[in-house]
Amino acid sequence: MAVLTIPFIAAAQSDSTPATPLVTGRPLRAVTQTVILNVAVNRADAWVFGQDWAYSGTRTWGRNLRVGWEWDEDQFGTNLMMHPYHGGLYFNAARSNGLSFWEAAPVAFLGSWTWEYFGEKDRPSLNDFFMTSFGGIALGEMFHRLGATIRDNGAPHRTLREIAAFPLDPMGWVNRPRGRNATLANPPEHAPGALSLRLHGGARFVVDSRLHMSSGTPTLIVDFGYGDQFLQPYRAPFDAFRLRAVLGDRGLNALRASGRLYGPRTRRQHLFLVNQRFDYVNNAAYRVGGQSIEGGLESHWPLPSGWQLRTEAYLDAILMGGVDATTAGFGKRNYDFGPGGGARFRMEFGRRGWTYFAFSAEGDYIHAVSGATADHFLGYGGFEVTLPLGTSIGLGIHNTTFLRRSVNSDRPDEIRRFPELRIFLTWTQVTWPRSGVPQATATAP
Amino acid sequence: MAALGGAAGHGHGAMTTTLRRISTALALLAGLLAPHAQGQRPHRAGLWIETGGGVGYVRIASSGSTTVTSAPGSVSYLRFGVLLSDKVLLGVENFGFVDDMLGFFRGDTSSVAETWSFTVVVLWYPWRSSGLFAKAGVGASQGTLTVTPPGGGSPVTATGTGVGLTFGLGYDRKISRKLALTGCLCADIAGIGDVVLPTTRIDDMIASIYHVTIGLTIR
């Protein structure tokens, strides 16, 4: 809890934040660190963990260059979470060496490509390339900003902050100014102005419609909002993002995030935004995830007595998604990969930083290009009600349903429904810009 | 879980012709690059459009097999877009590859392979005074294989739709205030899923197309 509240302390101490990055661009150093990172990870996997796939060499390099891409059979968590995290390290090697978001993006692609061709004995995997590159950019930028927010060069107890930020942004730790170069100033990402943190701790009950079984597990949900689309006009990619992490019986059960890639440079009531999304859901009932780009309209409607209504309507293109199904998969893998598209709508109703009621509905389509010969139609929706019991404590009830219909070309269709109920105690902390009025809540998608 | 039947076999003459085409295209590209940038403003302004063609080489791989089918062919493209900044352009690209002599076993040239992709691309000019650029993009792709069954009969067509990636390096060579010749050394990757043919089934097909193109840009 203490670690998670550090960003708010950091944000409150924003006087030392300069307008320009602390480090000027060092692209050669970023690329060198990317290569070193790949070599280090490969050698650690080979020598420390004894992984057979890590024993690559000139013969496998030649074979990989000659034969080219395939789809791999790795586990869902490896492909849709660990690879994006790995990609985030490449991306942050560039970001922490002073490169901008767009300048750092090619470094993520480079790191991913070189790893696929030279870091593994197996053939280069197209799904890994998508997840590591696009997922790495999304996770990397969010973790870069989170790390910068947690770290505070001018504050006491820097060690604790470094330890808290390290798992998110280790490359930021490697490249941060030290010794004679050390400074008390913070990078511009340190204090985004608006920050919101909401922790929901309680129980979660899921029902599987086919197996007629339900399960209840203790669950912690973390909703984090960095920046605010309405309070702060667009300045740079991911200067406003929202993230929801669900921790439960499988450790990290879900991580869903959406960051602003582009938006208006002026404050408006209705905003056309382009976001990059990262989705990873891996719980006992179902698994779905992927990398996507969405474009749509967000509106903010002031109501009497300080009440606020906020709506979002988006269309999205799924660059590469993964979804499990009974008939899905290939070889050892039991889920499909494919591109697709979809739409989502969300409505929030709240006041003074509290979201009293939220409704969301989302529909997606994934056309499998690896695994079953199938098309997957996904639906996700429900409502969340929160009742404040004090200034920062509340009681929350979430009721959501995940639906999946898999249309197979050579097998019967499959329809599954997973209703879910969550009952929580909620703790909320919100920080707004000093010059701004708290006009909108910031809840995760 | 079937895979590709085997390496393609093409006549020696066809291969020589293709290699000659590639050499000619590379020579033309080298010619474009040879006269160093003459301080001209290299890239495009406002709305730009580019079209061209060239030669390419496709490698078709599938899950569960280390065997690839490869063949030369011809490519064409149309690309247009706008400026995001002095160094970065955003556009969309329609790319096509056709090979009418694909085969799945030695000596077989009876199949036709086509891939089309529609991608959103970013062109990045690292140096303002040079026409050299890097290209990357992502989008949708479609692959079509037309196969004549063994022993004759009507050709059978199988199509797969999926995801497309494009990468490459290119160069703009100004030829007038509004026109430029553009050369590109690029790769297009199309992941188009399962393709079922009368003679074989290709699981999780991925077509990688490496190509050299020359185009005309209205900038």
C-alpha cells in the first residue's frame, strides 16, 4: 500500500520538475543496451536456467534467416504478458536514454526482431514479434512514466522509491544520472498533474456456463489513472493513460490499459482521441488479450451540484489478439492468434473523484490466423457501483459478463458465458492539478 | 497438421530471368542513390501519392514444418498520405504480389500465388537533407492460391485473410519540383491462416515477400 501511494507524494512535490528531459538523446547507447539485454537474457536462460531453446548459434541463425517466420506454441502468459514486458525493456532502454516515444518505438521493433532471429533456437515467431513490439511500446511507456512518478530525485528515502520503481522500469534505473551527473531535478513525466489510484480488495465469484461451476477467490483490483484527457490537452503519447490490474488466484489475472496516442491540443468538452490499448486477461475461467489501436469520442457532461457524466465510444483495430476456446490452438498451444476489430462504450457517473456508477459494453471479433480455423466473437459488459463510506473508503459491487462465441469451419460452434460478481472495499486517492477543477473521474477501462 | 509439400521447382530459365530483373532493379536503385543529395528538400509536403512496381521473392511457411516454398514474382503498390512532421509521414499502402508459376513440388509451376495487403505506414526520414527513409506499417492482408488439380480439371482457388506487416528502406530522388523517383528495398509479411488446397493443407500460412521497387511520387 505504501509503495502504491508513493506516486501521490511524488506528484505533490512537483516543484523540481523541469520542462525538458534530463538526458539528451543517446540512440547509439540505446541500441547497444538493447543488444546487451538480449545477450544477457539469452545467456541467463542458457547457463542459469538450462533452457534448450536458448542454445542458439550461427547454424540456427542461418536456418532462421533462410526459413523465416512461424507461430509458436508457448503458454498464454508467456506470449501475451512476458513478451510485452521484455519489449518494454527495449523501449525503455531508448526512453531512459533521452529518446522520445516515437524515436523509441523502432528500438522496440529492433530488439524484438533481433531476439526472434538470434536469441532463440526456434524459428522467429510472428506472434512474439507483434506482442513484444507493440505490447512493449504500450507497457514500456506506461512503466516508464510510472517509474518516473515513483522516483523522486529531490525527496528523502530514495532507496525505497528505487526499489518500488525497479520492477516496472529497470532500464530507467540503469540509465538514471548518477555521481557527478546526479541531479535533484525530476524528468517531466514525474508529475503528470492529475493522478488517481483506486484499490478494490474483496472477493470475486465467476461462473462457467458450460461446466455449471462457480468459484470464489480473494482479489485485489488496482485502478490507476495518469493524467486526464479533459483537464490536460494532448502533449505527448501516453501523457494520459488508465490502467486496471487484477491480482488473484493466478497472481496477475488481468492487466488492461489504454493510453492516449493522439488528441486535441486544446481543452474541449468532446474529444476525438486515438489510443493504444494493451489487454491481458488470464484467469481460471477464460483467457483473452492482445494489442490494439482505438479511435473514438470521449465526452464530459457537467451536471448540477458537481455531478459529472463521462462517456466514451470507441472503435478499435486489434493488431494481434489471442483467445482461448475448447477447440482452439495448435500443437501444445490451446488458444488462437489473429487480428480483428471491435467497439466499446463506457459511461461513468460520479462526483468529487468518486465514480458512483459505471456501465460498460464491449464487442470484439478475432479472426484466427494461427490455431483453429475459426472466428471468435467476444462480448464483455456490466456495471460497477461504488458507495462512499467516508472521504476515501467505499463499498463496491461489480457485475460483469464475458461472452464468447467461436465459429469453427470444421467443428460445431461453441458458445460460453462467464458471469462474474465482485464485492469489494474500495480505497480511493485522487490528486488534481493545482490550477484545475476536478471535473472528471479517472477509472480504468 | 499437414504442411507444405516441398520446395518449389522452377525452370532454370525462369530463375535466370528473375535474377536478371532483380539485378536491373538494384542497378537502377543504385543509380538513384549514387548522386548524393544535392541539398534539396527531400521529402513530401502536404498530400503525397506514390505508385510503382518491381520484383519480389516470396517464401511461404507453415506451422509444423521447416520446409518453405519459395518463388519469384512481380509486385505493385500504391501509397498515399500526409505529413506528421518534417521527418515523419503517415500514409496507407496497398501492396500486391503475384507469382503465376508457383509449385509445391519439383518441376511444378501450375499454381498462382497472390497476396494483397492494406497497411497503415509510417515513413521516417532521419536526415532532413537526405531522401533516405525507413518504412514500417501494419494492417490486413489476403493471400490467394490457385491450384490446378493433378491430372487436370478446373483450377481451385483458396483464400486466407489475416494480418500484414511491412518494413523497408527507401530513397526519394527529386526529378522536378513536384515529382520524385522513389526506390525501396522492402519486406512484406502476411499471416493469413489456414489455406486448404486439393493436394495439401497449409496450416497457419505465413508469406514473407522481399522486394525491390521503383515508383513515381507526386510530392
